Amino acid sequence: MRESTGGTRERIQAVALELFTEQGYEKTSLREIAERLGVTKAALYYHFKSKDEIVNSFVEDRLRRMDELIEWAHGQPATLATRRALIASYADTMFAGELPAVMRFFEQNQTVLKSLTAGQQMRERMMRLANELCRGDDSAAAQLRAALTLFAVHSSWFAVRTPDITDDERKKIALEVADELLAKIATTD
């Protein structure tokens, strides 16, 4: 029975993510999610009481991965090699599994996310990751470069509009741009 429940939660998350991305978070109702799934609203409520809970559920895994990266980076020397390893690992997590769909959701629903707990948690983790990317160089330029390094990975989902580009090619381009920014942050090498 557990697998069925877990499978249902995953189906709800996938359908909600699809609808939130297609129509926008605000324009999607729980009723529409239930209808697309072919279940009653009561069945949907058994798993999630609100749209916010659904968003939080697919953000939790991403937050956990970011926390692991932050913890790892904090224990490493503030070198260019550490920064490159951190952004490469971050890119790997952003391009894995369902996360590209989550990235598209974030990109298309930025205004709403500012008010959701999940959006506030994501912003806080992004700032912590950026701090690790420029640790050892507290200049304003380093802080901006660190943030832009993360945005190079994120914006590759909507800024690179080349037809038929693969996820691997997209990630490679994002990491090349990120590396150019990281190379200008002072290190303790």
C-alpha cells in the first residue's frame, strides 16, 4: 500500500508541476489537478491540503541537495578548484531527474514564489551557495560574480534558445560561463 501512496504523491507532484508550468501557479486550481489525475478532490486532499504543500514537496529534495553542497563546500579550502567542483555539483543537481521541470516552474512563477515559504527557502539557500562561491573574497565584485555563477546555471534553461540543444550541451555552456566568472574571484591558492 505504501508504494501506491508514494506513487500517487509523485503523480500529483508531476501533474501539478506540469499545470503550474503550463498555466501558472495562480491560474491552476486543486480541482484542475484532481481532474487531470482522474481522482476526486478529496483524494488529492489526502496527500496535499494546498498548492503550497505541493510546491514545498517538490522543493524539499532540492533544498536537501543544496544543504549538502553548502556543507561540503564549507569544509573545503576557498580555492578555484573548490569553486569549480561546487558549481559543477550544483549543475549536476539542477540537470538531474525532474529538476529541469522544477527550474522551468521557478522561472515562470517567480512573482508567486516570493511569497511562498518554498521560494523564500530557495532564495536563502542560493545566497548561502553564493557565499561559499566567493568565500575568501568579500569584495562586492566577488559577491556579484558568485551570484551570477549560479544564475548562469539557472538561466541556461530560458536564456539559451538554440533549437534542439541537449541538456548536456546546455549544462556545458552554463559551466563555461560560470568558470569565466569564478576565475576572477580571489582565492587562497
